[in-house]
Amino acid sequence: MAPKINHLDIQSKLPEIGTTIFSIMSTLAEENKAVNLGQGFPDFSCDATLIEAVSKAMHQGYNQYSPMHGMSVLREAICRKISALYRHNYEPATELTVTAGATQAILTAVLSIVQTGDEVIVIEPAYDSYVPAIKLAGGIPIFVQMELDTNGYSIPWDKLKAKITSKTRLIIFNSPHNPTGSVLSAQDIAHLINIVSDSKILLISDEVYEHMVFDGQPHESFSGYPELAERSFVISSFGKTYHVTGWKLGYVVGPAYLMNEFRKVHQFNVFAVNTPMQVGIATYMEDAKPYLQLSEFYQQKRDFFRAGLINSRFTLLPTAGTYFQCVNYSGISDVSEIEFAKWLTKEVGVAAIPVSSFYHQTVNSSIVRFCFAKQESTLKLALERLTSI
């Protein structure tokens, strides 16, 4: 008789990972008919011209596998954009790969360069895919917490530098930053260059919100600094830029020696991504206005949402980029962030994400995150409910 196989035969590679907070809060929002300002995606449609471009590509026969590293027409369009914005000329054939969204790019990048026992510095609060990716690669996450004052969240560069050891292989950055809405400045970049310039440390720069930087400030892409570009994977997302998060299409750029390793993993992970969407997006990119005007588009939404909360019992934190607004609720309650988020969803009818969920160990600072990538009618309803507290 064959031996029985049950769950005891499986040793989880991520035993501490459960259902994400985003799924939990979205389910709770649906159950309570709450306005969902938790999960970060728009509730409005993308440009019809983009859909038409993808549909046209399908009708033109672009329905089979694309080349492993992406359609040349899209890779060339991306490189032209990066050259125009950040003055760095990547080679489309050897220094860019189109991916199935930014999260896949992050995982593949980590798997391609992190060996067992390597240390990877993670700046918290951090997007929730970073640490699982590191652990799947056999790496050891080393945590540095951002500091918060009246100017918002910032990286304590002295504390980050103190965490670097001979085992440090990689540091992961995210700017504009989810969940805090903070943005790296030129001074921050100078600190980083000073720290890594004489080292063999590699970098991942998660720049999916690159076109959402407010108040006339520039996005400081790692691509724009040769000292960083030579050691960095830089990742971006068409889903965020073009309001099509469900399409799961992004890209990664980096020097050829890094991209060569990336593609070794990519070809056995995804191999290739959606062909007609690549062709359609390449056509759509011929007009730069949709991404050049995106900061203004989201700044209007940010300002509308912030103005609506000015006279509420929440304290607004600075939001220099992204489509997220963090607030402090200590003037309302002293319960934990997860309990407050659940109460807000059930009793007030607005879903938010506790910022404590972006730390490897719970840090309760009485802060929750709202997403303002919503129609004005959605934001108005949410504001009516939030200002009633």
C-alpha cells in the first residue's frame, strides 16, 4: 500500500506568511459596504486610446509569445523615455527586460543576485513583497526603520550605514515610497552615493510611482546617477502609470552584467509577458503627455482629499509622492492600527491600511494609509464619513 501524503510532508518556505492585509481589508470593506481606500488601485478607467491600441495589436496578429526580454518596439520606447527624463542611455537589447509587473521584477532581481547567507537591507515601512523575496533567495533581511517628524518620513542614513557589513549584498529602495508618500531628495542620493561608492553593494530601486511626484519636485531616479545606475536594477510599472494595474506589465533596467543574471531567472520564471499589451503600450508611449501630466493629475486628487480632511480629527502627514495619504488618528483613538482600521471599516464605512503591516514586527504609531487614486465621487463619500467622526 502506498504511503499516505498529507500536509505534514510539506515544509513551508514562508511559514510566517498568511493572507495579506490588503486582502483582509478589501474583504472587510466588501462585507460592510465600505468605501475602499485601502488597496492601491484606481476605481476609474484607463484612456480608451490605450485599449484601442492593444485591441489593434491583437487584430494585427500579435498574439503569440514575445521575445523573452520583451518586444523590441516597447524596449526601444522605454529607453527613449528614460534617456529623455533621466539622461541615461540604456541599451534596449541587453539592459532592459519587460516583466509581468513590478512585483515579478523585484522577485526575479532578488533571486538573480542574492546567495544563501547574503544580507539585504530593507527600509521599513516596506512594500510587503521585499522580505519574502529575500527569504526565498536564502538571504537575510536586515531592517532599518525610517524616522518620522513634522517633515514626514525620512531615511536615517547614519543608521543605515551602521547596518552595512561584509555580508551586505543588496539594499532595496522605494521612491516615491509606499506607504509613506515620501520621496528621495538630491541630498538623499548624495548620502547613498557616499555610502556605496567604494563597496560591492548592489541596489534595487523600486520606482513604480516615478510619475507621481508633487509640488514641482523632480523624481530622483537611480538611472540619472551613473554612480548608482552602474550597480542598480531600476524597476517601474505601466500598471501604475497608465491606470491598468490588472494588466501586470512592468520593466526593469540595469547594466548588462546584472541584466544577464536577471534574464537567467526570468526565462524560467515567466519567460515572456503579454504580447499585444506590449505592442499597444509602445504605440501609446508615442505621446508623452499621459505620463508627463500624471503628477498634476494626482496632485489635484491629493489636494482635494487633504482639503477635505483639514477640519477632521485626523492629523495629515506630508505626501510628496505616490497616490497614498497617511494620517495619524491619535486624536480619535488609542487602539492598535489594525484594530482602528477594522473599526473604521465596520463602523465608519471607510477602509484603510494600517501602516504597522509594512513592518516585519508590529510598530504601532497610530497611522493608517488611504489611497486617493479614486473618482471624486468616491473621495467625497469617503470624506463625508471620515469627517463625521
